[in-house]
Amino acid sequence: MDNEKRKELIGLMKTRLTRPMRYYLDLCTRCGLCYDTCHVFYGIPKKEYSPVGRAEVVRRIFKKYLRPSGKLFPFWGDSKEIDDHSMDELLDAAFSCTACRRCMVHCPFAIDTPFLLGIAKSLLIGNESAPDELSILADGAVEKGKSIDEFKDGFREVIKDLEKEVAVKLGGVPPEGLIPMDKAGADILFVGLSGAHSIVHPAVILNSAGANWTLSWFEAVNFGAFLGDPRKMDFIANRIINEAKALGVKEVVIVECGTAYRIPKYLMGPQPFKVSSIVEVIHRFLSEGKIKLNEKTITDPVTYHDPCQLGRNGGVYEEPREILSALAADFRDMTPNRKYNWCCGGGGGLVALDNEEFRIKSGKAKYDQIVATGAKIVVSACENCIFQLDTIKAGYSMDVEMKSLTELVAENLA
Ligand code: SF4
Ligand code: SF4
């Protein structure tokens, strides 16, 4: 790496030094209490996979260039130069963290390790060494936002086919209009993913409840956030926010995807509409009597995996449990759960990377938790989590079924 590039990266690091960032950089006492709160360290017990181990790579670079002691005595202590080797360390640190924030709730100073690793991700983007998979996916989403009109005809054709599937699931009603699009004045803008199931099951539920809804042109997932590029994250989220404003909807309902829910709900500022997860909306429809379930029809033991961004970072804990307790005769919570639930190992965009062996090892904590419940069905409410739970199932040859909560509801409507 040449000096010009190094200078550019130091400049980039300076742009990330907000007050909270300085607090997190300065405050760690190296007490080590966070070590075994991280599912990655649980499965691969190496210091570099502990929360503090990851953050130390960033702290040492910060110390070298931006702390007086590092500048005055560069050969003393534990400062680290920006070079190809430290960039590799940053890559491993940042993209082995799922941003689950389990370490944060156990740290005495509530140090936000993923926030701190935002510096690592910025440096990697500046060095053009961030994972290609995430860059390509983020750029694709940005491009779609810039030229959505070119995608509309093709998407409408896909939707016509999905309407037929919804019609069958609703008992053979006419398919036309079962998945409305561009409906100004709708109450709900539902935002799905690219998979058909992410639209069909919610459409069955929304139509059963008689909701006045419309489908977004965009996918909810935000690869800009996974990549750690704030500008791309904002652009991708704003595609949906602007669509919601143009249609004048009262509520934006996000498919089962934890990060896609957390960004518009908590990170994009106040909006003229409410943001809800599909899980909250299903719960509301049930409470209002708009839909009914075939209660206690599932007799195999069922457990629930709290997606980190929906649970610990989103506050949605009770709604999925109440839905599952209605559906299943034998619902068993994992231990620990809710705020302290173990991450499955698939968040932070990690499921999009070529790292299956790593994810199987880092999914060991989740595997142990599931086995301890004796459950035969594991339900979750995040596409990433379910993908990772399937990887864990294959990796440990588990005799369990992984299910989406929305799918389970759509299959068991009375
Ligand atoms: S628990 Fe907090 S203070 Fe202690 S080592 Fe971990 S990050 Fe640092
Ligand atoms: S946020 Fe999660 S994955 Fe990242 S260091 Fe903390 S516990 Fe580990």
C-alpha cells in the first residue's frame, strides 16, 4: 500500500470519529467480559473472534494515527500501521461479526462493537477490499432505485403468476388484484424480498384480513447496510420511504427481515407513516379478529429463534411467541432468549458470503440451544436467520424443520 492511499484511509477514519465512536474507542477496559458472549467465539474460541479482539484491530490503527501517544512514540505499545496485513485483519474482524449486539448487552460500558467496526468497513470500502458479493448486491439495489421504470413491466408479469398462487391458497378466488401495485391511498405498503414466498404468504394474510394494501416495487433487504456504506444504505432505504410518501400510505410493513425492519424503523428519522414488521401486523390482525388461526394444530414441539435485529435490536419479542403459542400445542422457549438470545450466525450479510464452514462453526451455540429444547420445528421471522438455520441443520445433521412464522400462519388460517 502506498502513502497516498494510507493518507486517504486516515482521512476516511477521521470522518467516522463522532462522539459515540470516540467513546467506544476510548472506554474499553479489556475486562474480557464480552469474550464468551459472542457466538463466533463460542464456536471458534480464538481471541480475534471475540468482540474485544475484533475491536482491537480498529483501536490500534486509531492509536497509531489519531492519538497523540501513537504519533509521538510510534514504536511503543500496541499501535498498528495501515497496510495490506492490517486490511486483511480488518476484513476478517468486520465480516465475521453479524452485528447481533449480544456483546453490547453484556459489556459494562455497553460498547457497540458493530458500530466500531463501521470504521473497519469504511477503510475496506476506501481500499476497495470490501467483499465483492456485498458491493455487487448493494450496487444492484442502487441501480434499481435509479431506473425502477425499466423493471416495472417484467415485475408485473411475475406478480400475475404469484396472484394465481395466492388465489389457490385463498380457496380458488379470482386472482386479479390479489397483489395490488402502485395503489395510491392504500393503508399499507408491504415490502417483500426477491423470493416468491416472501410475497405470496403475506399476500394470503393481508387479503384474508381485508387489508387495503399495495406491494412495493423494491426488495426490503439493505445490502448497503451490510456492506457498511452509509450513503448506499440511505439510498436503498429512501427508495422505499419515497415510494411510501408518494402513495400516501399510513404504514410500511416489512417482510420477515430483521435489518430491513430496523433501518426504516430506527435509523432513518421520523416519517409520516408507521413502520411495522409483518409479525406485528399478523399479531394485530389476530387481536382485532381480522384473521383467525386453526389453534393448537401443530403437535410437534416448536421453538422460536429471535432474529437479533427484530428482537434485541428491534424490540419485537412477545408478538411471535403469542402467535406460536396459539398455533402450537407445545411451544418451548430457548434458553437464553429475547434480549440475551444467541445469534444464529447469519446476520450482517454473512449469508451472502462464501463462508459456509465458518457459519456452521459459529452456529454451534444456536445448535446447542435448539437441541436443548427438544423441538422438532424451529420457527423464525427473518429470511437470513432461516437460511442460516438451514445451514446449521445440514452442518450438524439435525432432525428438525426450519419454518418461517409468516408461512406457518398463512398455512394455518382458519
Ligand atoms: S466487555 Fe466491554 S469493556 Fe470489557 S473487554 Fe469487552 S468491550 Fe471491552
Ligand atoms: S455483535 Fe455479535 S457477532 Fe459481533 S462481536 Fe458482538 S456478539 Fe460477536
